[in-house]
Amino acid sequence: MMKIKIFALILLASVFSACSYKFSGASTTGLKTVVVRVFENNAPLVVPTLSNQITESLKSRIRNQTKLIISPTGEGDASFEGRITGYDIKPVALQNSATPTAGANRLTITVSVKYKNNIKEHEKESFEESFTKFFDFPINGAPIQTLLPGAIENINKQLSEDIFNRAFAQW
């Protein structure tokens, strides 16, 4: 028993000494202000509040993880603008029965984002790209309308993280 503990300790120590990863956070070198324009909702299925929710989710992430000042109008050192291009709900996890029924629904949201870094030496960091995330929620007898707000919030967090990382962490 003692040999197993010693072996596990040695193995653990070698793993931690062999690999090290340092995350230094977002790189906002040269940036002081950023403009986040309201994301237009161009999806075939429109949820009235989704545009503001996605915009505010991205602003919150910028506020919480950088020292950038979010400028309400005009041109900043960097800017985000985007469109919601997809919003749909589809059944997934079909259950095997005489009449196939869905065991869960999948909400998928796609946004097209244009990020522009206006600082000359960082212009190459600008991009125009689409981001898609989904959330599966089980059908448990609850009306879908009661489950959607949580699913949308979950997706918004994932989308804002991906957009933020693409812009500032160059992932």
C-alpha cells in the first residue's frame, strides 16, 4: 500500500514538473477604449431580447476581464459589431420507440462578428468571423418557453467567451 502511494506521488510530481502552462490573460496592448455596437438580429426566428442579451454579455466580459473603457458611441481603439444570423431549436436524442420522440431539444445560436483593432501596429488582429454555440436541454414535461432563458444565457456566456478570446487572447 505504501509503495502505491509513493509511486502515485512520484508520478504526480513528474507530471506537474514536466508540463507547465502559463495563462497571462487578455492582451489589450495599446488599447484604451472599445466600442461594442448592438448586435442586429437577422436570424429567421427572432427573439426580441436576444440582440441586447448578446451585446450586454460581451460588454460584461470586457468590463470584468480588462481595463478597457467601453465607449457608448463614436470610434474607439477597437470596435465590435455583429449580427445574429442563426437561432433555431431542433429535436435531438431521439428515443427508440414505436413512434420516435425527442429526448431533448438543441438550441443553436450563430453570430457573425466583425472586430476591428484601430491601432496601426495591431491592425492585423482584426477579424470577421462567425461563432456558433448550442445547448441541449431535456424534455422533462416543462414548457419549452420556461427552459429557453437558461439555455440562451448559457449560450451567450460561451459566445462572449469565444469572441473575447479571439479578439484579445488570439485563440
